[in-house]
Amino acid sequence: MGMGYGANYADVISDTDLATIVGEELTAFLNALDAADLSESDFIYNEYSDAENPEVVDTYNRLITTFEEKTGLGLYFDYHSEENGDRYDDVQGAFWAVDGMYELSEAGKKLENKVHRCSYVTFG
């Protein structure tokens, strides 16, 4: 099996902008990570569940729920390792991504089953 680049994308929101939406929920989550001596990447790599630290999971779930209630959009925490990426990547480390930002226009809906979004990267 060959190795190569794969394309990914995320609609990223900054901690500052996220804080204006969810208020203290973000602070509570970050404080819970600190109190549990967990890094952001540890939390993400454990797929948002850590039986030894239920407070972290609870604060994360409250943050996500608050965001969804206030915006009608989904939110998730993700991590991109610099070692597995490229120098041109827009994100490094942990980031917040928003789901549901875009929907097809009325004209686009007519071709929904005929046009497919494709991603690609180039090497060189």
C-alpha cells in the first residue's frame, strides 16, 4: 500500500469567538482539563471519553450542548498533528470545528446527485 497525502477540511472557530457564544462553558472545560492534568490532544485522542475524569467529559458535553442550542450548529473538538501534515496547513494542534455551516442553494439542489464535492492535494 502506498503512502500519500489526504485532503481534509474544517470550518474552524477561534477560542475567542467561541467564548462569546458559550460564555463560561469554554472556561469550565479548559479548567477541567487542567484540573485532570489532561492535554487537549489526550482528551481528543481518547475520543472525548475518559472514565477517570467524568468532570472533563461533563463540561465538554455542556459546552457542545450550549453551542448547539445557541447557534443551531454542531461543534466538535479536533486535533491536527504537525508531524502528519504539511507546512501549508491552516491548523496545528487542537481546534474547534463547526458542523452545518453550509447548505445547497435552490439551484444547487437540482444537481445534488450529479455534482460531487471532491478534495485534492498536490505534492511538490
